[in-house]
Amino acid sequence: MSAEPKAAVLPGVRLGRVSFVWRPWLVAVTLLLAAATFLLFCLSIGIGDFPIGLPQVIATIFGHGEPVDEFVIMDLRLPRALAGLVVGVALGVSGAITQSIARNPLASPDVLGITSGAGAVAVFLVTVSGGTATAIVDSVGLSAAALGGGLGTGLLVYFLAWRRGLDGFRLILIGISVTAVMEAITTWLLATADIRDVARAQAWLVGSLDDRGWDEVRTALWCTLALLAVVSCVAFQFKPLHFGDEVAAGLGVRYARVRAVMLLCAVLLAGAAVSAAGPVPFVALVAPQVALRLTRCPTPPLAASGLVGALLLIGADLVARTALPVGLPVGVVTAAVGGPFLVHLLVRANVR
Amino acid sequence: MVAQDITRVKSAVAQVARLTAEDVTVGYGGRTVIDGLDVTVPPGVITTIIGPNGCGKSTLLRTLSRLLKPTRGTVLLDGDDIVRLRTRDVAKKLGLLPQTPVAPEGLTVADLVARGRHPHQSWLRQWSSDDDAVVARALAMTGVSDLADRPVDTLSGGQRQRVWISMTLAQGTDLLLLDEPTTYLDLAHAIDVLDLVDDLHEAGCTVVMVLHDLNLATRYSDNLVVMKEGAILAQGHPRDVITTELLHEAFGLRAMVIDDPVGDRPLIVPIGRTQVQPNYRGKSGS
């Protein structure tokens, strides 16, 4: 860091050709969130019918564990914890992007039809047995088909909302309408379907981390990592979009292209999350808003939103597994925990 | 011979002019708003576009700033076709302030003005000492240095507009395009913002703006562009352009034009249907 001769407008960090604005609070909060996420991640692995201490968990993850611990952790518990981490990060970042694009805290992948589209397709394939449906499930798998449904719905909303530019309010209204249609289709399918199929389909309508193995997790993990790499490359060009299209254009940003790339990333991130855990409600909506208030940023911070999403999801899964009677899926708990916390932050802001 | 002279004069003007629209046709969807318009923005002066609602003022400004791509004709920025320039290079030469921009809630003045450095930054180089110096200068030029740590949404309308102008200055441009910079401001704040614009003009900036208030446009600009139905009706110094006939033709307004007692420009006194002395009632403007 170079010393400034006079007081700088914004304090900067300069290391050779790399330079950025130094925001100690944002960095501190993000690091704390990362530490807390790691701790909760390890805790979630350690807690179970066969309790394992935190040091052993950490040692095993980094490859220095006892063989007994290694089997329990690597084969049984890590996939589930990793699924929680990946899904939480993906949903948090996806929510931060959609809220930034719509310039509205109501926008989230849930509202934009991605989760309801995936649910409708999954339920359709489960309940309508017969030629095409069975063929699709056999060839690409139910998860991939649901993912396709989610992406298709997300893109449909985007194109319907497009009219000489993208208006955030219009995007949300069309998203809500399309979501309602998808949910109506789902309800209709469930009402007319065979009772045994309904039970199978139900798993697709409430998000859950139960019985996640390496296969589900691996795909979601690599997809999420690849998408996060794209997002962090485009993030710099994305910043001026917080001021609206015209100001962004005036600042030399090809806003339509940047926004399309970012929205596609958000849709794909939400899709990856849905394919790994089903539709987990509320994380994408609440995580960016919590992150924004913790970091005191005017716009949803991407990294912190992802970490808050992960904390929320892993924490909710831990609560669902340990503190509550059996059988409660994580999706129920995220809403029950996230909702009051956001209300708390909003009320506290009003008082101040 | 004469033709040659004209060509020579034309190219001289093109070299000097910062922005030139040549035979520009532009519209939204299928609707043409401006058809075959030519206009030149002379350097170092304040050019103000005036005209009745819906005549294409903002459309022209948006076309000059490259927000809209003309369906025919070209816009030249310092002699280069603006459509062929990189978006970033345009942003380094030309600062644009759209109508009533909105900043995210809680964003500080310093952060907003700092965003003006975007065209000069890259993923790795997001905040150099140059950036800091230019932003400090932009804040000082617009008189908002003391507000640097305040959230933009807590400022008055006039202060907010100063901050946005500061952001366009931070782009390092000396060519500013302002779309109705005084909208929603009371008269005192409007005068304050326009005094600032004039300060910037004195400091060497070329300014193009759209204004609704004719008297403010007359007082603060050296070059008026009067538009009607997508075409230019008149252009030149306010003293030459503003006449009762022109006001009637452009706006359908009955008005008297008198000498401005505090300035050296004409002053427009509108004559409405009511609240006027009997000898003006019902007469035509002259």
C-alpha cells in the first residue's frame, strides 16, 4: 500500500499493476463469513449418529484422518455437507445477480420462474408415465430434465420481459405470472396423478439434502465453480449496471451483453442448485439482503451473498437433522430461519 | 470555385466541431422521430436543444451520445464515426448524464463519482492514484468535496445533480451531454446547477444540453438549437434566434420578447389567455 501525500477520496490498495479500493469493513465481514461457513461446514460433518470431533473432521478433509473417520466423512457425510455448501453459494450469488439486474430486492430465481419450471417438468415426468416421458427420464435423467425445464422457464421470462431494454419491474411481474402458471400445472398434475407417483414427485417440490451422493454433488460442484469463475470475470463490467442502462452505457459498458451473460449465469447457478437439492425456497431472496446489510454495501455483494447462502443452507440442514423431529426437509427450515432474520435486520434499520 | 470554398469551409468546421450529426434518421421501433437531420456542436460553448414536448430533443441527444443508433446517417465524434468507436473510447471523450438517474440507496458521493473512472479502469486496475486525483478534482470543480462521505439519497435535488455532473467529469471528458439537468429542481437549485454548467464551460468544456425552460436556455447558452417535429427550425445565438415569430412557430406560444434587465440576452414573456392586461388579450404575439 502506498502512502498518499494528502487525504485520498477513497483509500486504495496498490500492488504493482493491481489496484483496488480498500474497504476494510467489507473485507472483514467477508472473511468472517468465510470462516463461519467453514466452521459450520465441518460442524455439520461432525454431528450425527456417530459424532466426530472438529479437529478430526478438519484433519480428515485434508487427508490426514483415521480410516474409520475417513469412511464416515468422505463417503457418507461430506457429499451432503458439500451439497449444502454448493447449493447455498449458488443460490446466494444467483439471487445477488438477479436483484442487481432488476434493481429490486424482490427479484430472485424463485420469482423468475426457474425453480417452479424445474418443479413442473420434474412432476410432469414422474406422474405422466408413458412413451415420451419415460424415454426422456431414461435418456437424460430426471435431474437434467428438471434442470432443462428450469432454464427454459427462466429464458422464457427473460424474453417475455424484454421490450426495447429490460425493465426490472416488468421482469418481476412476468416472472410472477409465469411462476403462477407453472405452479398451476404442477398442482393439476398432482391432483390427477396416481398416489404413488405423487409421493415421488413431492420430493421435487420441497428442497432436500437427504441421501445426496457424490454423483449429484460432483456435477453441481463443477458447474457452480465454472459459473463463479465467469461471474467474477464479468463482475467488474457489471458494477455500473447498478445505475441503470443509460448511465452504464455512458460509462462505456456494453450493458445488454454484460447483463445477458450475468443473467444467464444466475439462471444456470439456480439450475445447478435445483438439480442438486430441488427447489430450496427463500435462500436466493434473503441471502443477498442479509449480506448487503452485514457488509453495509449499497448493492448486493456477490461473494458475501454466496457465503450467507451457504451458512443459511448448511445451518438449516443442521437444524433440520438434529434439533427437529425426523423428516423435515431443509427447504422448510430455510424459510423459517431466513424470514425472521431478514425481518429483524429490516426492523433494526427502521429503529436506527 | 465557390463549391471548392464551401467544401473547404465544411471540412474546417468538421475538424473543429466536437460532435456532428450528418443526415441522421433515428426512431424507436418502426416510428421515425428524427428524419434526415444535420447539426453541428461547436467546441467550447454551451449548446442547448429546445423545442416542444415530443419534438425529438432527447432523441437527438441520445443519438449524439450513441445511446441510439441512427438508421441512416452518421454521428461524428471529433471526426470519427461514433458507431465504429469502442464503447469505452466514447466514454473517455464524452460524458453523458441521462434524465433523472437513480443511485442505489446508501451509495456515497465519493463512490458514485469514483464510478465515473470506469472507462479508464480494468479488472486488475480498479483504483489507481490517477483515479483518485481525477475524482478529487471532479468533486472540487462541482463543489461537493465536503459531501464526499454522504449517501447520495440524503442530498437535496440540486446537490444530487451536482454529484452526477461530477461523475461525468470524472470520466475525464471535456464534452458533456446533459439531458434536462434541471428537471424536478426548484428555480434556485436550477440556477445553481446551470451556474455550475457555465463554470465548466468557462473551464473549457463543451456542453450540449436539453432544457425545457426557455428563459434559462436563453440565459445560459451561446448556441440554441430549436427543434420541431424531428427537424431543426433554427439554430444560432439566442439573440439572433429568439423572436416572437419563432416562438409562435415552434411552440404555438404567444409571447413578447424583451431585453433581459439583468443579462445581455432576450427575455421571453409569455402571453396566456388570462391574467394579462386588456391590451394584450386575444392579440397575436407581435
